[in-house]
Amino acid sequence: MLPWKLISGPARQVQSMQTLARSYSQSASSGTMLGGEKAFIRAASMVPVTREPGSLEQVANMSSQVIQDLIAKSGIDVEDVGMLIVGNMLSPILQHQSQLASYIGSKSNLVHDNRGEGTGIDTLTLDAACGSGGQALRAGLMSLLSGFHDNVIVLGVESMIDSDKELVTKSLAQASDWDEEGGKGATFVSLNDLMMTKYIETYKNSISEEDFFYFSENAHRNAMTASHAVMKKQIDMKDYTSSMLLGKHVKLFDACPTCNGCAGVLLSRNGTLGQDPVISGSDSRIDNIHLKSRQNLLAMEALKTSVDFALKQAQVSKNDVSIYEVHDAYSIMAALSLEVCGFVSPGEALKFAKEGKIKLDGELPVSTFGGLKARGHPVGASGMYQVVESVLQLRGLAGANQVKNVKHVLCSSFGGAATTVASNVISI
């Protein structure tokens, strides 16, 4: 076989895809990262989450700020960055901008001749609804491990505070089964309310509904000391129980706020073990997009499978997970995530939270900077905020939010009601 560098571009790409396919199949069954290669996170950056009016200019400015910071922190020349991947859900609707990665690349001075031909780098715009960030990280990982690129920038960005709130709500509902749910008036408030109602009915003899409060309380408490979080408000049980009902059971303080934001990382095939965090495991699965067609509304099979395979790939047991950054868009999602993934038994998540075991000094800290619930949920960017926050924890740079002795952080990012799930393990 010819040395890799001597293979022509098209032939190299074909060989890359063939190698990636074989390696991925082997890694999924053996529980090891592809070919033993590593994807280092050389730099991580984010802007504060906001609720100011959004715009396309805001998308460009946030993205450019993060990209420039990544280049500066990583020590990697911009000419050596081969690809920009952008996770986003709503820009084609709210800002009327498709080809978002190419747009951001153009506005961020990434149009250059670093590959010997053409005028710009490789780009990919990725939409997996509110799971776009987590899926973008996986795409970056695969672009490295396939051999296509040595250095890749991955962003999640969203500008979604619009004067037309009905348009935003309807646009978010496109992540559901449109024919059976969103098109018939269902929203993600009503879909999460359906799941929360099922949970309460299933465990009515062993839980107290008001104990969902402890997930919200934890998120808000952690956001108070997170400089980039948007919800700077501590809440108590009275605040929670008296908050507005959005459905049969979902309250205002069960739900996350919609926001603007951008977060990103620079991934590289080259780095320093023990200093640069690595993506040690990654997996993605889907469930039935139509909730009522799922055999068990509380099972979240895509989450369970993706977490199991990601941890197996990382060679990390559940007991070795230092932090779990859950997709807590609603408190029912946080509770079910702990149960479905096997961190607690079915019906035990509320008790686990009430006993303080999800706090920063608890048995399994979650939402360490406020999570989607209180850091805020700029939907296409939330998965990347999880990753950047994980890097801060692993590097011991989390300040007042620092968890002790962090070695492995598990992040789960959902598209829809855990329909598309990307689970990534970040380790050091």
C-alpha cells in the first residue's frame, strides 16, 4: 500500500471512508476509540448566553469571537485549520440564512488557500434540532479520525430571541413528528408534559411531585456562580410550587429559557495527554420521533444505548463518571436521564436529587454551570456549551463551580424528546 501522504486526494478520501467504516464497526463492538487514535480538545471558548433580541449579525459576531479565541488559545495557525462544523437549528427560519457554516467562515476570515486549491476551508452545517451541538462534535471527531483533517473547529450557535414568539414556538415544534404532533398543535411543553404525567402516574405511590423542584434548584444555584449563565435567580420550594402551570404538571420552573449563544472547540489529532482533554467515547442513536408510538414513553432507548456504547468505547464505567451534563431542557428529562442510564433505579431520581447527590459536591454532579435549565438553552449551541463546560471542569478552571477530581465527563445532547441523542465522553 502507498504511504498515506502519497495517495492522491480523491483516492485518499475514498480510502478514508472505507477505513472509517471498518474502524467504526470494530470500535462499536470492541469498545475502543477508532484505530486507537485520539481527538484532542486543544481549545474551548464560549460567549455569555443572552436573551437580547437576536439577528444574523449577532450570529456572525458571536461565532467570530469564539473562532478567534479558539485560534489564539490553541496555538494552531488559522491556515492549519481544515474544517469548520456548525451546529444550528433555527437560522434558516429566523434569520433566513442557510449554508450557515459557509456564512460564518466567510465572516470570520476562514476563506483562505490553505489546501492548495480553492479559496476556503471545508465546511459542514449540521441540524439535529436542539441536539445539533452534540452531533456537531461527533462530526468533528469523525472528520479527524477518518484522516480527512488534522484540525477542526466545531461550533454550536443559535440566535433565537425573536419578536414573533409564536414563530419560535412553531419552529421548535418542527423537531417533533410534524404530521402527528407539531402540525396538530403539539409543542415541546406539551410533549414533556405528556412524559411528566406518565412518570407521575407510574410512580404515584412512591414519589412526591413537588420533588422535581430539586433539579431546578440545583441548576439555578449553579448558574448563580457561572459568569456565562443567563438565569441569575435562586429559587426555593415556594417559588417552584407557585410558578405558572404550563401544562397538566409542567411548571414554569420545570422549563428552560430560550436564548442566544455560541460555544465551540478546536479539535486536533495532535495534543498532550494529561493536559488536553480528549473525546474518549462517542455514540449517537435515534428513537421513534412520534412519542405515542414508543413502546415505553419513559424508556428513552436512544439515550440508554448511546450512553452505554459511548462509555464502553471510552472504557469508563458508570461509577467512574465524574459529572453528567444532562439535557435538562425540562426537569422530567433530567430525572429520566439518571434513571434510563442506570445511575439510579427507576423511580428513584427525585429522591437522589432531594438528597443532594446531584450537587457539585454530590455523588454525581449534574448541570454544573446551570445546565439548559438555568445557563440557558440556545438550542443549536447547548450541546457545545456542555462540552466547553466539561473542558473547564477537566482542566480545573471552573472556579466556584469546580467539582473535585474530575476525570471523565458524560454529556448527552437531545434532538427533540430524546429522539436523536448524541452522547460524548470527555476525559483527561
